[in-house]
Amino acid sequence: MLKTRRSSLPSCVQDGLRLVVWIEPYVLPFVAIAPLFLPNPYRPVAAVVAIVFALLRWPVLGHVIRRTPLEWPIGLTIVGAIVGTLVSPVWDSSAEMLWGYMGAVALFYLIATRRSDANLCSYMLWLVGGPVLVAMLVWGVSWAKDASSLAMLLTIGGLGGIERLFPHENLIGGQWTYHQVSRLFPSVGSWRTNPNDLAWLYVFAFPFLLGGTMRGRWITRLVWLLLAVGLAGVLALTGSRAGLLSLGAGALGVLAARLRRPWLAIWLLIVPVALLAIGWLGLQSVPWLALPDASSLGRVDLWHTSFYMVQDFLFTGVGLGAWPIANQLLYGGDPTIANPHNMFLQTYLDLGPLGLIGLLWTVLWGLRVAFTPAEGESGVRAWIRLGLAGAWLALVVRGSFEATTTAVWSDGTTYHGIVAPTHWILAGLSAVLADRVHISQSPYPSSKEQSPAPASQTEQLVARPSSARG
């Protein structure tokens, strides 16, 4: 086994630290996903776990983090988050969101500095497999609910929404399953699933599943295709219009990246610009932008009000997570509406102009990486690159209609705008692909793959520890 950086440590401690460094890629995605299912107090805990993992790298790798191409945008968003917390009228809630955000940034660095294909595979196991498991759970409980599940699916289709297909009462066949889930996540019993938030989990994973259908043997492609179709079907049942639109954007992005024709999909970047222009003008001519079941206000009205906030708080925003109280007290808005339903406006009002610049910088850079194939990249990296092209564009389109990337069964304060882990997960994967030093440990290399550069001793530590010394 390779020596740790500090050879003075006892052998058992060195072996323990090596083991921690090895299992880190398998644990961290779960740490990032767990706060989406657990109540608010667990979010700071997840942030602390991510930071502790980072610090434990030092004795083994000789560094905690490495430089990435995103230092400047990350720095801008961190400064914006600190300022947004200081100026916030709801300081306790903002401080908790700041904790969660720092954990998301730590997650980015942990992903961005583990560059081997083996580590990429372990990350994708959770980041793609997690949403698939949630979809399977929703399908299972919905169908086991009672004998009329099939009739409901055929009758309602994609119009009824997940809240009608997944009620919390009158469970028959699924009673045991629901009871066990309620024991693990007590908030399930008193909180209904938000279709838009649930849909984003599926949209996040869908481009990677679709990318898998374009590479490998036919049997492998068939498995990926079945998973992609199943996930899209569950997403349709949520009735989320933003989810369906972003699903289409993700599929178009994957196709454009596969054909190496970015222009087929890059035009989607005009979507947020056009919708923000509509919101700024305050037009009411797009009825399907209405916000259902919340108030008589539509998204256009929310965007228009948010532009007033931007005008009044031009340099700082209203404060991290303070949009609802500012909307209610200063602008007479509906207190039941939690955000402006636009990620870009939400980011500006949370983090100020620095945060918005950091977000736009990150998204545009991520798209550039996704649409720039590298010579001799492995099959794993080529697959992830296809998925990233779709995922970034899906994020842009969804962010034009929604601001949250949050809860399935969680309650309390939610992550808004750029203060959400999924953005930084995509950024971390993009940073790995942007590194031209290919450390390929994939069991499924591309047939056209060139010989990778030899791994340094530091990078070899990403592999499973062996009994060999040296």
C-alpha cells in the first residue's frame, strides 16, 4: 500500500485513513442527497460530514483541495452568500442555508479533485441510481395503494400529478411499505410531495440514462433505454410542466452533444432571457405560466415583483432565503409563495449581483466543457460528458420556471437558486472532465481510447488500497 503523507502516523491509523479516502466517493453522493429527504437539522450535519471528509484527505494525499477552473465564480458566490446572510432579516434561517451552501461547495471540491474513472463510476452510482430508486419507490407505493391503481394511471395519465397518485391515506397493499418509510422519515406523515421538486430529481438523472443508450453493446443500450423510459414515465406522472420542459431540453442536449452539433441545443439559452424580459415588462399574455393551487398570481407577476426587489436592493439582494418575508411585508405578496419561481432572479435576490455572475459563469463554463470532447477520453468520461450536456441545459430551462432544488420528504427551509447541491455536483463533474490528464481505471474503456497518462502516486491513492507496500 502506498504510504500516507505523514509516515510518522501509526500503521493502523494510516490504513484507516487510506480506507476513508477510498470509500469517500461512495459515501459523499449519499451525504449530498440525504438532506433532500431529511428534515432541516440534518443539513448542517451533511455539510460538516463533507468538510470532515475533505480535511481527512490531508494525511493521505498531501492536500485538501486542488485548484479548479471555477475558483473565481465560486469566490463570487461565497462572498455573495456571506453578504446575503449578513443583510438578511431572517438571520437564523439564512445561517442554516449558508451551512448547507458551504457543504455544497465542499462537495464540489471533493468531486473535482478525484479524477480517476473509477471515482467517476462510484459517484454516478449514487447520482443516477438515487433518483432511479426514488422513482421505483413511487411506482411501487402508487401501484400497491389499492386495486384501482391501474385504472387511475390509465385515466389520469400525466394530468393528475403525483399528489393524486401518491396519497398518504387508504393504503392497502402498500401499507407496510409506507409505514416503514414513515418511520425513517417522520415528515412523510404530515407533508405532501412537491411535484416540481420530485420531478427535478428525475430530470437530473435522465440525461445520463439517455447518454448510456448511445454507447456500448446493444444489450447495455437496451437496459439504459428501459431505465430512461421508466424514469420519464414517472416524471410525467408528477404533472410538472417545468419538469417536462426541462426533460425535453435534457434530451436535446444529449443528442446535440452526441452529434457534436452544439447549435442544435445552445439556442435554449435564450429561454431564460426571454422569460425574464416578459417578467420585467409585466406582461400577462402567457396563461400557462400561472402558478396553480397557490394564488391568483402567475409566474409573470412574481417575476415582475422580483424585479422591483432587484431595483430596491440592487447591490445586496434582499438576503439569503429572505424572499418570502420581503415579498409579504414590503410588497404585499402572498405569504404562501416561497420563491419567485426563477432560479436567476432567486440567485440575485439571495446573493446579490456577485452570486448571479458566479452562477452564469459556472453554467456557461459547464456547457463549454460538455460540448468539447477530449482526445482519447475513456468511455466513462464520454458517457458523462453526454449526460452533462443535457443536465446543464435542463438546469437552464428548469431554472427559468423554478427556483428550488429541494425536498422530496423534507420540511422547513429549502435550498434556493445556486444554494443547492445539484448545481455544484454538475460543476464538479465538469471540472473532472476539463482536466486533460486522464487517469483511466474504468472496466469499460472505449474502443478508441488512447493510452492514458500514468497515474502519479497521489492519484493512485484513489484506487482501492492493496496489501502491497511502497
